[in-house]
Amino acid sequence: MNRLRIILTVLVLTFLPFAGIHAQKYDGVIDKTVAQVGNSVILLSDIEEGVDIMKYQGYVSDRNLRCVVLENSLVSKLFYTQALLDSLTVNEDMVNAALNERINGILSRFGGEEATEDFYGKPLHKLRQEWREMFMEQNLVQEMQRKIAGGISEVTPKEVQQFYRKTPKDSLPVIPVQYQYSQIVIYPNVERANMAVRERLLEFRQRILDGEKFSLLATLYSEDNSAMRGGELGMSSKDVFWPAFSDAAMALKEGQVSPIVETPDGFHLIQMIEKKGNMFNARHILLRPRYTAEDRDSAFARLDSIRTVILEDSITFELAARKYSQDTKSRTNGGIVSDPNTGSPSFDVDRLKPADYRMLSTMKEGEISQPFESVDDEGRNGHTVYKIVRLDKVRPSHTATYENDFNVLLEVATNHKTMEAMEKFIRDKQNTTYIVIDPMFRGCDFEREGWIK
């Protein structure tokens, strides 16, 4: 249950990596305050920035976008003002994480501190201070929302039932087709595949040391999108890469080529181009392990044998999974696969791996598949695995019912109750908080009444 997913657009907008970009447009133009909520002000530049980002996101509304952004900002300021009155504390870890993500994204986008400062017309330390204040305000808004949500009593089964009965059927959530299945998994010979990749990269490294261009080999052989640029990554913060990659790159001198570096993306060779502080520009060649027909045939033969003894009732699927499957997560459950995000054994179609869905969609309940190729549960880089699956249950798409989908209705009812509490907070604070809106926005068709006094 996610009681805290209160969607206030204004909170989402400013987390984008290019937020703040609109300030550049105000060079030579006098900015102005367009609204005040308590002691907090909303600037015209804030509104224009929000509009730009909403357009970039493809947001569509029948209402004037400036009015939409202003109302979102007014709502946010109400939560912020109350958070200050209640002396709520900022979560410094969350603020620092958001700030670092913003700084790294901006520096990578513009290619370094100098270009960033030129664009914004401010030194980086000033930008960092401004963005920190912005993230601190956002964090306090979220803390205030959590406080309100935390004060709501748990929704009881009786309340869920009442919510279900009074909600029109066409407004109830629709549950998509769901699959429950079990699996027995065999991994390919990872060590052999990794060794083959390492040997090839060692060959490339020697060719580079003997005079061949790194960029040419990257263009011809790298399995990364940067191959079309000769493997060049562009000036970026070291924090945007895997730590092993960043550490190896930062240890290089300009022009130097690294030893083989392993990350969750695969295996790399890195050539340093330029370093500036915590930023660098480098080339790399990425290769991923590849498995042979021999790996596939061997795994398929073993899985086919396991399938045969199960069909002959010599062993149950559950016992075979515990004995033979190499996937540790499902093996302990007798092969039953659970969604890693929810813990549920039921999978919506879009939560299934494509190869698994293609197989399951052709099966009947209780049927055991032929061996096929898929990817592991981590899914990183499409790591190859081989498996057989048993389709345990299919739940057709349907409108949620109290009897069969209680947990779904509980979440919807809880979110509804939380939103009601949030809206009540907004109405109450509209009446007790000093709010002034510039005449240029007084013609807005706000979603809520009570802003203009």
C-alpha cells in the first residue's frame, strides 16, 4: 500500500535535471512576485519555468497552463507554510541525494562547471545554494504530507466494503490479465563466457598499445550506444557511472588505457581523454558475455530430462525445482515466481519478461513448457538463462471485486481517504492563511475555489 503517493505536479516538475533553465530567459526582464502565501512568495519566473517543463512533458489541459502551475504552487506553499509552523525537520539525506543528482545532471548536460556557470550567469556555489533551498522546501512539503497521511486511521475491511458498494462500477479499477507460474532455471557457463570476453578485450588492448586507434576499435566492436562516437562518453560527473568504472577512469592519465574493468553492464576498456575535478571525458569499449550453442543445447537437454521425470510422476515440479533449479529466489519456494516489487505471485502482463510471456500465453493451466531461453530475474544486460515453466493460474482481466481483489480495493480506498484529508487541509488553510494573487492571474479558472479573497 502506498499511502503517500500524493500527486502534486509542482513537486515533480522541479526535480527534472533541466529545471531552472527558464531563468536564462529573464535576462534584462524585471521578474515580479505574482502570489504570496504566508511569508512565501511565488515569482513569475517560477510560473514560466513550470509551464516550460509541463510542455516538455507533454502535459495537456483545457485550462491555462500558467493557472495550473500557479495553483499547484499555491497548494505547495500551503503545505510548506504549515511545515514551518509545525517545526518539521528536513531530511538532510534526501536533500543531499536530490541535490547531488541535480548537480551531476546539470554538469554532465553542459559539460562542466565553466559552461554551467556561463549558462546560468552564476557561480556553481551560488546555484548549489539556491537548489539546496529549493530541495529543502520540497522536502518539508513532503514531510507535511506524510504527517497528514500518518494521522489518518487505517482503512478497515468494512470501510473498503462501503467504498466498493458506493463506487460506480465503471469507476472501479480494472485488473488486467494476471499469470501465476513456477520455474526451473539453468544458468549457462558464465565463467567460460566471461573468459572469452576478457580474452577478446585483452587482444583489443594490445592492439591499441601497438598503435591502433581506440576510437576505431570502439566503433567497430563496442556494444554500447557510444560506439557511433568512437566510444566517447562526453564530459560527465564521475558519480553518474558505476563506481568500478569511475574509479578505474579517474586513476588514468590522459591517453592512458585501463586494464579490463567489470561492471553490471559488462566488461570495459577505458581510455582517458580529459579530467576536470570530479568530471571526466573518456572513451570505452563495452563487451558483454555471449553464450554458445553448446551452452544452450546442454541446458535444454538437462531441462528436457527434468521435465520428463516430472511428467512421469517420478518427482513433483516443486521438489524438482528445489533440487535442480539454479535460481535461488524461486527455488526455495518450490519454483513459484514472485514479483520482486510486490512479493505477489501474480504478474500483470507488462510485469512479465517478454520471453516468459510468449511461452505462458500459449499454455493451459497446469501445463509444463518445453525448454526455452529467457533472462535472469535481475534482468541486467539481459543475462541469459534457460528454463521450463509451469503455468499455475491465469486470472482474466476483470473489474475489481471485494471478494477477489480486496488488497487492490484497500489501496484505492486508502488513497481516496488520504486525498480527502489532503483536500480538507487545503480548504482549511485557504481560509486561515494570508494569500494574495496578482491581478494578472485573477481571471484564472482554478480547480479549487477560495484562492481569490
